[in-house]
Amino acid sequence: MKNLKSIFFIVIPFIFIVLYVLYYLSYKKHEATDSQANNYIQASKIIQFSGIKIVKFHHEQYTHFFATASYPKSKLVVLIKPVNSDKYFVIEEYGNKQSNISLGPIESSTINLTVNADEYHATEYGSKDNPVPALNFKDANSPEDIFISDAQYHKNVKEYLTYDKKINSKK
């Protein structure tokens, strides 16, 4: 009976350690490189829209404690539908609990969305459930009013490529 207890106290912790490692590996992501981010940015284009309808606005967590061994990261998500387009777009700002984005001017202004050309033209992007990512945007009439800085745009692209890009998650 004593041997059975000893085995129990060895096997059970071992099982928990194995399960934790498997859980950690399932959430662990390899960070996108600067080169990958720059390639994504170079393949992007600016699209201008007037008349934007905000469909959904929220913050969401995009990492888990087990994947980063630190605090979970969050992002601002704004799902929009331009009135003169059949596509949905999602403005995403990664890593900021307090966003610099002012939503007031979005609906009443002409805005420039920066989107990846491949994703914009791909048929699997543009629906309400899988909108075209817009990782940078500016007011077209007042470009000096920076909604997302160049540094934040680069960060948005790296985080998007690391955590969210659906075609990379198939690998």
C-alpha cells in the first residue's frame, strides 16, 4: 500500500506537468520578425472611405498568461462597414489598454484605411465574421491628426502576424 501511495504522488504531478507543457505549447506563438512586418506593410495600400458605420467596438484579450508568461495582452477592435463598400473592415490597435483612437471623427470624416492588398482582394476576407484587417488609419482631411502612429502601425502588424493572421495558424 505504501508503494501505491508513492507511485500516486509521483505519477499525478508528472501528469499535471505534461498537461501544462502541452497547454503552454498550444498557445505559444513565434513572434513575427521585422522583415515579415515590413513585407506585409510594403504589400499594403491605402483605401479612402467616406461614410463609415461603426458595427462593433470593444477591447479583447489576444494572448493568454500561459503563452507569454506575463500579463495577457489586449487590443482595441473596431468593426466598421463603409457605406460605399460591400466589405467589412476591422481597425485593430494592439497592446494599448488606453487607445489613442478617437471614434467621433470616424463616422463623419473621410478616412484612409491601410490594408494589405492580398487580404483586401482575397474572397475569404471582407465578411462580418472575417473582416479585412485595417492596422492603420488616418483622417484624410487632416492627416496631421495622427490616429495611429507609424511605430504603433508597425507594432500592430507584428502582433497581427504573430497572433491573429488566420492563414499562418494553419502551419
